[in-house]
Amino acid sequence: MVELVAFSDYEQTRADFRLEIPEFYNFGFDVIEKRAVEADKTAFIYVARDGETIENHSFADLNAAANRFANVLLGLGAAAGDFAFVMIPRLPAWYQVMIGCIKTGVVAMPGTNLLQPKDIEYRINKSQAKLAIVTADATDKIESIRANCPSLEHLIVIGGEGDGWTGYESACAAASDDLSRDDVARTRADDTMLVYFTSGTTAFPKMVPRDHGYALAHAITGRYWMDLREDDVHWTLSDTGWAKAAWGMLFPPWLMGSTLVLYDGDLRFDADMHLRLVERLGVTTFCAPPTVYRVFAQTDLASYDLSSIRHSISAGEPLNPEVMRVWKSVTGTDVYDGYGQTETINIVANMPGLEVRPGSMGRPVPGIDVDVIDDQGNAVPDGEVGHIGVRLTEPHPPGLFTGYYEDDAANAASFHDGWYFSGDTATRDEDGYIWFVGRSDDIISSAGYRISPFEVESALQEHPAVAESAVVAKPDELRGSIVKAFVIPAPGHDPSPALEKDIQDFVKNLTAPYKYPREIEFREALPKTVSGKIRRVELRAEADSEG
């Protein structure tokens, strides 16, 4: 059982904290296989789309399945360091593929299932990926860009077959479920384990390499923010393509020995189904984006038995105190907010044993020095807005990435003056609690998604009726924010509701549909600086006043 951190012991806990990252580490062998052999239990509960088909998968089951896939990879000639584009929804195969890749040292690059061919082509070519591993409903996307991706050598399909494709099920059925550490390259803790793509406002998505030590560093996330225990049934609501899945659906829960819930839910959120599954599965720890808690607050929660929940968490944006009150009135639990990025583990959190201050992200977790700093890395006074920074220490802060892949400019902007600059801003109060203010790079947070204005603007620009555009966040009661686009129509195109819908549909089909502008305002001109740069700060102020 994990001992809670008492408020009076917070500073001492931070002072005493140590996390040793060994020279060699592999989550597949050191956690999954070790648990399969020494302390087998249910690793995850799979719930099919219908909400009725339920399967229990033990660590031994998972380990054997991952070994079979690892042997498939080895049979194809895949080697440690090869990149693999992975796009699999919430199916058992996602776990088997991810652990199989980790064991072999193949670098998985998970992507959300909403990605369109244009997004996939960029990711494959940026990384020079040799493998693509997708479900049958996504093979058309790969085929449409295959000729543009010369690095691709192997295509693996789950739930199907096809010319030039390796069928996942048949290949795994023919493979051995035995895999020794001697059969694969030994992975160092600082070797790249997986890659996520994160959005920016002035460039296309950046590659964020995460090494094998990152998995072990998530012990901090699991212990101090998620408060996980061996007997917990944990459920994080996330798409498998987001780094949040690494946080809540992979590393921390299994480091702590918890059982996970994997629900293949429809894209259209079904509050009733989720609440009934909490009751049916006996979920004890629950993590959802603020949007979901807001939906729950509008639901008759009294008709569900949520008494199994002992700890609730959320991240992405501050939760409304009234929503937190409603949730606590039914479950008896506060919602513990936390903060981190694709580039980090959880680094700031409201932690059990500490006072929860609604609206605050909490305090820095043990093992990591986080502060609110100015442009030169100096701590700003309490109450003043500054950058959220992580102090660079020796050894390197646990779970903090060491730099974007082949992007010197981004790395120079993020690592300087002895700090990692997160790109987010916040204030600090007199007790050390950190309060999120905004994203320095204009990233839009909508219903748990992080959306780059630059990507949306790039998609808009390909529409023949768009001469120029600017994208900002507009406050929204349910989603937190929505994407709003200011568009100057091209000559010969007049503003109209029909044109607005046509542009929206165009963006949905060109890039991941969650990025499309839910509101378009046509303009004759956009506010600009003397040098010609669009003044998004002015447009954001307009959108804020409308929200």
C-alpha cells in the first residue's frame, strides 16, 4: 500500500525523495514479465463497444501475447531503434503491440485514430518509420499515402488481411510465446522507447522521444498524483494515441500493480455507459478530462452507485468548483488536478494528504524542481505570471525529455538558463500552489484535445475560398474552449452559412476532425503588427469577450 504524504511532511518528503534509474531498463521485461512470473493477476479488463462483452487479461496473458508479437517483429527483421507508426484503438492488441515493441526496442509512435492520411504521411516521413501497424479500418489511409513514404518496409494489419500486409492474428498465432532477454538487444534506460508528436503554433508537430527510463519515472505519477495501489481498478479516459494514455493506461498503473480498464467506447461519449461501467467493474481510481466531469455534473448521478471510487483525478485545464462539488457530493472524493506534458511526467499535482485548492494545479511533486520563472530563469514573485519551468539537474530530472527530435531551434527555445521552459504560463501563491494561466504558444485545449492553431490554419489555407486565416481559442462552457477561425474570403467567394459549413467539412476531411473550427467569422482584414504578423492576442481578446 502506498503511504499518503501528510501536509506537514511535504517538504521533508521532497528532500528525502530518491528515484534511481538503472543503466539498463525495459518496462516489458522488468515490469510486465516480472509480474507475470512473480505476482500474476488481472492486468486489464477489456470491455467491448457493446458494454457487455468483458474479458479479463492477466499479466501472464499479456506477456505471452506481447512475446508473440515481438517474435513477429524479429521475424520481419525489425531491429531496436526502428520506428513504427502505431494507430490502434482501445483494443487488447494495442497493449500487446506496445509491450512487444518495448521488449524488442522497436520505437512505437502511437497516433490517435482520428488522424487523416496527411497527418500520417507527415509522421512516417518525419521519423523515416519502417513499420506501420494499424487496424483494418485504417488500411485505406496507409494505402493512399504509401507511395509517398519510401521508408516503409512492413505493414501490419489487425483484424484483416491484404496484399502486402502481414495479418496480425495469423502471424502471432504462428509465433512462439517464448522470448528471452538474450533474444533481443539490451535496452539502456536512455535509449528511445517511444515517440509522441506534440503540436506547436509556428510549426508542424514536433517529435518527442521518450526513453525507457521515462516508464520507470512514472512511478512518481502513480504514487503522488494517482495514489495507485495493488488492489486498485483504475480507469483513465483517453485515446490510445495521446501521451495521456502512457500516463493513465500504461506505465504508472502497472508499476504500482493496479488493474486497468480498457473500454472500446464510441467516439460519441456515452455518460450513462461510463457510469454504469464504473459501478459494474468496481472502479476505485478514476481519471477523466474536465469536459467529462462537466457532462457528469449535468447527469442524475444519484441513480448510479459510484461508491467504489476512492480517488478522482483530472488534468488539462482547471475544473469549475461547482462541478467538483457535485462530483464530491456523490462519490465523496475531491477531484485532484495535476499538470504535465508530453515532454514530462506529472510534475505538479494536488496530492492526497495536501489541501486541494480548486482551480490550482497543486504543488511540485517530489523528485522534480518546478517553479514559475521569468525569461532568464529567475523565480518571479508570488502572484506574478511567469513560465512554468523545470530546473535542469544532475542527474537529469526524472521523466523530463532531453530534446525534440532533430529540432535545434525548438530545443534552444526550451532548454536555456538552467531550466526547461514548458511553454505554459502560471502564477504561484504564497504557499507554493501553482495556478495555470495559459499556453505561451497559443495551443488550444478543447475537450481534452491539444490543438495547434498553425495546423488548423494550414488546413484552412488549402481551401480555395480562404485567402487568409487566424485561429484562436474561444471559451466554451462544456469543452473549455472551442476552435474559432477568423477568415478572409478569397476573391469571388462571399461569406455565407453554406461556405462556413463547406470550410468546416473540408478541414474535418483534411486533418483530424477534432481540429476543425466550430465557429468561423468572416473578416475583410485581420489585425497585424507593423511587421505583418497577425495579432492573435487581439483576436483572442475578442473571442474571450464573446465566450
